[in-house]
Amino acid sequence: MDAVLQLFGRQFWTNFVLAMTMQWFLTIWIGLIRPQNWKLPLKWVGWALIPAFIGEPWSLLIPPISALVYLIRHLALIFVNATIVIFLVVVLINDVTRQVAIELWGRRIADSVSAITARLFFQIFIYSLISLAVSGMHIQPGNLTKLALSRKEQWTVMAMLASLTVLAEMSSLIIHHLQISHAMLTFSLSIELVMVLLISASLFGFLQSFFSRQRMRAKYQETLLRTRYDRRISDQVQAIRQFKQTYQKQMLQLGDYLDANDYEGLATYYETLNQRWQATSHLAGLEADGLQRLGDPALKSLLFQKILAAQNRGRNLHLEIPEAIVSLPMASMDLLRIVGILLDNAIEAPAVGDRSEIYCAILAYPDAYEIAVANPVSTLTPPKINRFMGAGYTTKGNGHGQGLSTVKELIDRTKNAALQVAIKRGMLYFTVILTKPGR
Amino acid sequence: MLAVYLCEDNLEQLQHYKDVIKRYIMINDYDMVVNLATPSPKELLENLQANPPEYALFFLDIEFPAEKMSGLETAIAIRKLLGFAEIVFVTTHSEMALLTFERKVEPMDFVVKDLGRTQIDQKLRENVDYGYQRYTNYLGNTENLFSYNIGGRTFSLPMGDVYFVATAETPHKVMVHAVNQLVEFPGFLKDIADQYPELYRTDKSFLVNLDNVSGIDSETRRLVFPNGDETDVATRRFHEVKTLVQKHLKS
């Protein structure tokens, strides 16, 4: 490290300018530059003054270390490694330009103030180039969650970056310790630089294509869900329109009876209407019963939709929301998918004898929320719950049953989620437990 | 002694339930007694606070229009008050918020009044039987439990029902495979292995209850369970597991 650090010289301004540049680069890399962050340059000056006043070569490690600490504390380790790689590449470039200068004009000119300044500017130039490239690629840590990398993918990328780090650092150290002429040293350093540059360029190219594919996939899923959500709303509108039509028809019919003075017919017709109304009266009472205690509008709409869907199939969906619930601690899209799949599954399951009721509850506990769905199942041939979570299990014929494996996948992916599946007293219960964050 | 408590605001029904249960206890000569039959949940809770029984079985109505307290609140209060309490809800179908009761109280059963008198009586007797059986199991300590914690709440199931525990595809999650149950929750296999030494670690991702293994496939080196599930066995442990399983299968 000494040989490398020696190159920076001991001047205050060298340290100051380098620290500023590094921080500029690191901030772009971390992705914090936004208009509301106007105090940021002041922070840079603060951080840059520290190594400048210390004036030792090692003090230049302070800004990158502080940035690294920030990265380690807040974000994925991938970016720590990538930052180190870029730092080493810039150091290597600095080293090579110095050796080339010595080779061309001799050691005295190469270490003169103007040469050091020139090299500094060159370094700043390189840093800026990389920074621009990085911000153009949109792979800052701030975007990491959107990429939805699995743990295995994260480790692979990290291993690649780590090996690149070791490669770059080791090779330049070894070359500096070899007993060779200065021309050879310059030559091998240049070769090394070219190699490291090529490797990192290809690595970053690979990462970018990989990330963009991930982004595409995430976007596709989101649009898929959004269209589903839109469709649900239009289904609701459809249901309301239908209701209006039936209502109008009934009014007309009543008018006909009145016009014909057929009071007996009117009485019987009223009787049938009354019965039909009783069957759908809880539809009107929906808002009063539980749903209004739910804060999440998307979930509310989904539940409403499913209650209608259940009614269309002649099933009754009981909703139990005894306490007010503002929001549930889970990504909205994932939550909707899980609840949608569980309810679809319950609604599509065949009724058992005269038991056709479906239950759904959202319950609050001190440290958790719970979403439970239950439907009757045959006591003689109960479904095999151990087969549920594998893809494709269904009691409803082909094409169904893909959903439950998706539920498992989503639960797997959500840190604070747990799932209980049980058969008890002729009922199949699915319960998703979401622990409140910070518990 | 298992104490029985009845709470039902219809006095006629209350008397009938009491008679049915008393008679059934006498016929079977169970170590049980009807401690209290009251129309008021408030009185019930006051009585419990004054002289709490060690083991108790409750038959509760859900709606008490005359009182401020509902059957659900009463049941939750009972759960807080007593260590061993089996609760049966006796109610009409329409007023039942099934899932809320199931999840918040974990009752032993629901008796639905709409079924008609003979059916109700039959159900009451069944529940006396079942409650007494649980009580004797509990006393004999034959009921070994597997417990786990999610979000500050403890759930448990009989150890005899557990087939195996496996790591989920994501780290920090485990999945319990049991008779009629499947549970996935955040946790570590190692902690469970430490807590329940009776479970055998056959592989880095499986903890097996060897009592419930129904077969062994030597070719693929896997254990087979009654529900058709299979678990891997690590090569170096296979011989040991095989001898253990064969011993279990014989006994």
C-alpha cells in the first residue's frame, strides 16, 4: 500500500482536491445527489478538510472509508465491493501515468508540482467519467430494492467483484516488488491496467444487462398486477350497472301490476322480490360490516370484488374485521396477490354437502396482523395439504392450483411473514401472520 | 378435578345444558364437577377471580344482549386468567364470527344451536368426553408439545403430529410439516434442534421426528412419511438413521 500511497505527495491541496473528488464520485455512486441535498457540498468540504489538515498520505483513506461505512450500514455489500474496485482502478491509473512520465521525462519532472497537478486533473477526469457512467447505468444502491436480487445472485456478484479487487491490488503490488528495469515496470503496469480495465468493463457490462433484465421483469409483473386491479374495478362497475338494471326492471314490473289493478299479483310479486332482497341484503350492508374498518383501499376493493364473485357462484363469503386496520405491513402488490389467490382458492373449492360458507378475517394483535381464510372441506377425503405448496396441486381439475405455490413464494420472500395451513373440524384454514416491523 | 363452567343468557337452555352435562359426568364417573352455571359473563369472571380453578372446561354463549361483555371478550379474559382452560362456544349460527373466534380463542369446538336439541345434547356430551381426555392427557404429561413463536404469540401442536421441520427456500425461514398442518415461520433449524433434542437431524436442512417415519427408501436415501412427503438423509448419517428407523418401525 505504501508504494501506492506515496504517490499522492504530502501537500495540503493534493489531499484536499483528491478527497473532494473522491467524495464527489462516491456520492454520485451512492446516488444521493438530489436538489433537496443542497448541503452536500458543504459536507464534502468538511470531510475533505480532515485529510488535508492531517496531511499524511494515509489520511486520504478517511473519505472512502466513511463512504464505505455508510454503504455497509445502509445498503448491500455489492456496492462496497464495486466502490473498492473503482477506487483501485483509479489508483492504478495514477500509478501508470506517473511511471510513464518518469520513463519519458525522468523522475525529477515526473514528481514536480505541475506534473502532480496534471495527474490530479487526469484522475479527476477519470473519476468523472466513471461517475457519469455509473449514474447513466442506474445501478446505484438506491435502486437495489427494485432489482429484487435473490441472495444467491447477490453473493455471485459480490464474489466476482471481490476477486477483481484482489486481482487488481495483488498484481500491482507484485509488479512493484519485481526486480526489473523501469521500462519493464512501466510496460507491465500498463498491461495490467489494460487487463483490469477490460475485466471491469466487461463485468460492469454484464451487470448492467443483468440488472436491466431484472428491471424489465419487475416492471412486467407490476403492469400485470395493475391490469388485474383495473379489471377488478371495471368488474365492480359492471356489477353495479347490472344491479341498476334489475332494479329498474323490478320497478317497471311493479308499475305494470299497479296499472292493471292486479293487487293479488302485486302481492305475490312483492313476496318473491322480498325473498330475493333478503338474499342480497347483506350486499347493501357490506360497507357497514367490517369493510369500512379497513384502511387499505386496494385491499378493500379486492375483498368487495371477491364477495361479489362468491355470490355469483352461490357461495357466501363472511368477512370479519372486528378492529380498525389502517394498513398491513406488507408490500401492497404482494398482499393483494396473496389474499386474491387464497380467496379464489376458497371460492372455487367445491361446497361440501350443505356447508358452502367461506370465511375471511383480518385481525389485529399487539405485535402482528393476521389474515385468515377458511372454507369447508370434505372430512372423508380431506385435501392433502402437504401437496398444496408444490406447484400444480389442485382438486379442481387442470389449470388451477398454480396460485398456492405463488403464495408460498411470496411468504418466503417477505421477511416478516409467516403462514399456517391447517385442517380442523372439516374446515381448511389458511392464515398469514404479518409481524409489525421493529418487533 | 376438572371444573365445568356454563354461561348462557337463556335461563331455560342454561338449565338444560347443566342437566345434560351433570348426568353425563355421573354416568361416566368422570373426575369433574359443574362449578357454576350463570347467565352473566361478569359473574363468571368474578367467580373465576375469587377462586380460580386449576383445570376448567367452559361452555359459553357468544351474544349477551343484556350485558356489556361479549362471549369473545369473556373467552379472551379466561385465557389470560387460567393456564388450562378448554373453551366450547354454544351459539346460533348467524352470530358466529367463526374465524375471529378460531384465531383469537382457539376454542375446542363450536356447538351450533340451530342443529336441534338432540344434536346439541350429543355435541355437548362429545365435548365433555374430549375435554376430559385432554385433561387426563395433560395430567399424565403424555401430551408432548411442539411450540413455536410468531409475532409474540406462541402456538403449539402435539409432538406426535409433527413429521419433520425443514428449512424454507429463503434463509431464516423454517417449515413444519405435520398431520393436517403446514406452518412456515421465521426461525432457524439450529434453534429448534437445540430446543427439541428428540428431533433427529438427518441432513443440513431436515429435522425429523423418527416416530412418524413410515418407510425408508435405501436407493434414493430418503425417509418416507404417511402423507407421502419425503426427506433427504445425509450420506454419512444414513446407516445410523436406517437402524434407528427400523427400530421405530418395529416397535
